[in-house]
Amino acid sequence: MGSINFNKLEKTVSTSVRSTFTYTDLYLDIEETTIKADKFSTARKGKDIRASYDEEAIKNSIINILNTIPGERFLVPEFGANLLDLVFQPISDITANLIGTRIFDAIDRFEPRIQIQNISVIGIVDSHQYDVNIKVIIPTLSRSKVVNLTTTLSQEGFLVTT
């Protein structure tokens, strides 16, 4: 009968790196990346999910909230802002105010890491889209860091510009 001696097992090297980031989020699009080489592996190209950190993680989370239609996420069916039905409405101040209200309600509900300072929605009739500026405070980053997210809402969804 065989035996196992656990005293002779070598210590394994931990490959996890202690992060200096407060927040981490994932971009859900798979994209071509170059994976950097370290002392345990060689550099290679492949498709991977990219991560974002701190301020970029918050922006990514907000864009995910705004681009999601409630019911799309199986485990959280109420998640999302339900904005795409409004982009097919006539461009008006009433529609812009409704978009702003839905943005505020969705971010306030699903992104507890921030405080909303201001949301500005301006309709652009010629291109049938809305310019949206969201100003938030992230209290836990760099002494209440203020972040501006400027984006465009069109029939394709939200396109981030800054």
C-alpha cells in the first residue's frame, strides 16, 4: 500500500498580486490583447476580458447600467435604465428630462459607490441623439474625487467620449 508524506511538499509560490486599487470592474467585451510576460510565462497574443480600476471602473459600471435594458440580466432582472425606448421619441425638453430622471434613478439604485452631483441631457435634433454629461463624486477615492462622464445617447446606445 502506498503512503503520502505531506511534510515533503514544497511551498507553492503565490502568483496573486496585492492590488493598490479600491475598485475593479470588467469590460464585458472580449478583445484582442497582448498578455505581458513575467518570470513564469512568455508574452502572447490572445482574446481576453479587460479590467478597469478605480475611476475607470466606476465609469464602466455607469455605462453598463445605462446600456442595459431591465430583463436583460437573468439574475438581476430589474437592473438597467430602460433608456433605448426614449431615443425613438421626438427630441424635446420633456424627453430629455425623462432621460435625465431615468439616468438618475438607475445610477442611484445600482451604483452605491458614488454620489450624483449633476446630470445634464441636451437633445441634438439634427443627429437625433442626446448629449449627456454626468458629474459624480466618488467619496472613497482621493478625498472625494469628482468625475465627469460625457457621453452620447443614440439609437445604438451610449457612446462614451470621456
